Amino acid sequence: AKARGRNGYCFYAPEMSGEGVARLQLETYLRRSIEKNEIFLHYQPQVEIDTGRLIGVEALVRWNHPQLGLVPPARFIPLAEDTGFINQLGQWVLYEACRQMVRWQEAGLTVPKIAVNLSVRQFERGTIGDMVRGILRETGLAPQRLQLEVTESVIMNTGDALAFINDLHAIGVSLAIDDFGTGYSSLAYLKQMPVQTLKIDRSFIKDISTDVNDEAIAIAIIQLGKSMNLSVIAEGVETDQQAAFLRRHGCNHAQGYLYSRPVAPDELLLRWND
Ligand code: C2E
Ligand code: CA
Ligand code: CA
Ligand code: CA
């Protein structure tokens, strides 16, 4: 039987059973994840294909819940976005990522650059510039060493995106368009943006040596980047064949399991310190 609320509305909506309850539970857990120290970052190297040199790392958030275990970002990021928790989470991630750059430095490893993902909702409050400025000041990280990754949907779905992007650019941080080619940003828009990097989405890299369409798209993005004077990095590079293809077509920057999975800070230090 359905219980009726004060106004006669059903408050046990049918979707509250099963998946809805699980979602609500997850939401409750997620809200407390930061204070319970369940959130941490892994870092995935970005390399120069030619030399294998480390050119940067991408910070990727991880959530380890005592009962649920590791919850994949694909599950909790959308939830965090829906509930607005992404603002708190995003701020935590940015602070931690910048702090880690300083820690590596102190341990003798200079990581040239750190890339941090931003969600569209982090632009809603209009204070993203202040947040970034504040965190750089607190951690002492030079703005030139921070790259912010936004998807095309951030650019297309944020009112006044250009103003925010310009504000971030003025701080001295660089900007990358993540998952490039999967959204639908107009190229005219891209031209106005002070963006430095395009990241070719993994979906185009996956079958690059067998699918002629993916091949054509990857080449087109590399060419576009070149002609607009942007650096281009390929994500999800898993095989030598893919790397060779990219190199042959003028893309010398890559990120993917071929080089390293996302790893804990100490592991990065061990593997790349020399
Ligand atoms: P993304 O930004 O496109 O990140 C790249 C994803 O691809 C990561 O998944 C990474 O582990 C995975 N990956 C990297 N190389 C390879 C490869 O060679 N093969 C395959 N199969 N996968 C590869 P992850 O860490 O599960 O993150 C998934 C998504 O969650 C990210 O996609 C990003 O959209 C979001 N995300 C992660 N951390 C954050 C964060 O701190 N803030 C926000 N807003 N989003 C985040
Ligand atoms: Ca990313
Ligand atoms: Ca990406
Ligand atoms: Ca992606």
C-alpha cells in the first residue's frame, strides 16, 4: 500500500523501490565521503610518445566506500552533479591535486603539469575563478602548471562560458577540451576560446588502426589542432600500434594504459623519479 503525504500526494513513488532506494543510499554515502576520508586521487601520466618523457598527469578521483568498495567515477560523478555535491567534491579535488604537485616537488620529482577535470555545474555559481585563484595561492602552485579540463558541453551549456574561460585564462592556467569530438561545440566557438589543448576522445583511438572513420576523425582533430596552434593529446592509448599511428600523423602526446594506468602518488614518484 502506498502511504499518502499530508497533501494527499504519494511520497513512495514507484521508482523509489529498487534502483531508487539504491540511488538514495549512494547519495547519502556520497555526501559524507569527503569527511570520512573515503575520497582520494589517482594520477595518470601523460607522455611524449617519441621519448616517453613525462609531460604531465591527469588527476582522477576515486571513492572507496567501506561496504561498497571502489565505486567507479562513472557511477558517482553523475550523481554528484545531479545533487550539487560536485561543487564540494570538485574543490576538494583541485586543492588535493595542487597540493600533490608541491609534495612531489618536495620529494624531488618535478611533474610539469597537472590536469584537473571540471564539471559544468562548477561554473554555475560564477565563482570558479575565485576558487582557482584561492587554491593556487594557498598551495603555492604556479598557475602555469595547472590545466583545467572541460568538455564541450561545459562550453555549450554554460551561459557566459566565454567570460568564465577568459577569467581562468587570465589567472594563467591552461585549458583543455576533454573528450574532443564527442560533443557538439561549433568550431567558430572554439576559435574564440583561449584554449591550449584538445584531447582526442578514447572512442576514436580504440579502433584507430582498423576503423577508417575513426582514423579519419583522429587525423582531422590532429590537423585542426595544428592549424589552430593547439596541442593535441590522445587519450586511451593502449597499444604500440595506436601510438605509432598517432606519431605518424603528428600527434606526439598521449595518455593511456600503454604508458600507465592511473596510479597513487607514491607509485608515480617511484616510477618517474630518476
Ligand atoms: P575522463 O576525464 O575522460 O578520464 C579518462 C578515463 O579513461 C579515466 O577513467 C581513465 O582511468 C580512463 N583511461 C585512461 N587510459 C585508458 C586506457 O588506455 N584504456 C581505457 N579503457 N581507459 C583508460 P576514470 O578514472 O574511471 O574516470 C571516468 C570519468 O569520470 C572521467 O573521464 C571524468 O569524466 C570523470 N572524472 C574523474 N575524475 C573526475 C574529477 O575529479 N572531476 C570530475 N568532474 N570528473 C571526474
Ligand atoms: Ca579528463
Ligand atoms: Ca577524457
Ligand atoms: Ca572520456
